Amino acid sequence: MKEREIEIIRYPQMSGLSIFLDTVSYRTPHVHEEFELLLILNGQMDIGGIRPQIIAKEGDLLIFDPGRIHEFASEENCTFLCFQISRDLLRSYPAVDALRFDEPVIRESQKVKSFLLQAARSYLSQETGYELICQGLIQQVFGELIRMGEGRQATEEEMSEHRTRSHRIEQLITYVDRNYMHKIRLTDLAEEEGLSMGYLSHFIKEELGVSFQEYVQTVRFNAARKMIETSPDLKMLDICYLTGFSDYRYFSRTFQQRLGLTPEEYSRAPRRPVEEETRIHRSVHSLEQFYSRGRSLEILNQYLPISN
């Protein structure tokens, strides 16, 4: 089975912690095994896969529990600082396995942001002793969040239900990623999972906020969009069929509904050049840009300079 959509860890230089800058146009619905904190530096993006869906804007701080599905989409591109934090880094807190954050948007806390920025600068610059500095600062972040009442302890029943639902949505994402280029039916997935059509349809709508067919269309659209950007020699008709669209009129109508442009117009639209010290994440249908350590520090200082 294809590897599930888990956030790719950047600069895995320290056990239990990864910190990186990411500029997102679209990131497929995904889950990960760590806590994830995002500090929005520039732009805004829609956060899907959660109820209710929210719009994160510059200066916002968000947190996602391990196993919690989420999706990113930004019309103008959104740059954020990302912290992926293993529970192992927080073992000094005895109840860390049951720690949950029901609301992804964290209330304004300059102290928390200051801790995160200091950790990011130390991590990216790799100053002497940064491992101890980062671990201490991240533990202070979670201590402050708990003190603020942002986190709570989940019950055993809640944790079991969460694991079941998380696994089920991972199976859905994997199934669509493997099959979106072909004719795909919810009945086939229901049979594979041993679930009723009615239950699975309701589950998908509840978890993703859209129907199964709407989700498949989104996957196909973003796969086509990325193919247009990265494979300019391919004909539009080929892209249409390679990404699972049944006919060209439907393919073109999808682009016009979502972007206000035909596929041909989108292929000719000017694009922001990719900076020399960046690389594009080539997942199934995500459009993201990551930065080198040096460039990340420059951007961090540009948006949110802090004094040590």
C-alpha cells in the first residue's frame, strides 16, 4: 500500500523536533504523528478537514493534534513557520499521550510566539547547544498553552475513537491517491473497508466537509494544476485524462469554477519564480515550496525580527 500522506520532516537534525518554513498554494488533506504548530508569517490560507473550516491569517498561531486531519489552500500563497513536535520531546509531562487541543487557533500569546521564534532561530542557525535550547523552549511553549487552558486530557474512550477515525480517513486518502486517475466509486472503497455506503458517505462529509465525489474532484484538479506547472510539454487533453477527468468540457469547467481561468489560460498565467535556495515538494497533488536553512533565517528575520 502506498505510504500515507504524512507531513515530510525537514532538517531532521534533532530527535523529536523539526522546524521549517513552508510556502503553500495547496496541501492535500493529511495527518501526521506529531503535534504540529504553525505560525503564519505572510498571507492567509483556508484550513480544511476541520469543523468549522477556518481562515488563518498573518500572525495567527495554530496547533494540530497527532492524527488530526487538515488541509491547506491559499490563492496567493501563504508562508508559515512549522514546528513538528514528537510526544517524546514532552515526556516530562506525564499526561502527554492524552493531551488534546480542541480548537486549532491559539489565543493571542506573545510569550508563546516569542518562545517559538527563539526556538526557530536557534534550530535553523544550529548554534552551540541548540538541541537543549530548543527542547527547553518547546517545553515552555506547551507549559504555557496548558497554563492558558488551551489543552485538555482526553478520555480513553475519546482516544480510542480518535484512533479509529484517524485510521479510516488515512485509508480514504490513500485509496483516492492511488486511484484518482481512474474511474473511482465510493462503493468500491466501502467494500474494501467492510463498511456500508451510507455510513462511509456520512463519515467523509463529516471529516472532510465535502462529499466523496467533491473530494475526488479536488484531488484531480490539484493533480492537473501541478502537472500543468511542471510538465509544460504535455497537451491539455493528455493532462485531462491522466488526472482522471472523464471529458475535456468537465475538465475545463472545473478550472473555470475554481480559478476563473481555462486550463490554457492557467498554463499561460505568470508565476512567481522559484528562488534559488528553495525546492518544491512533489507529493501526489500538493503545491509547496520549502527553503534552505540560510534562506529560512533570512525570511524569518524579514517578517518577525526578534532580539535575543
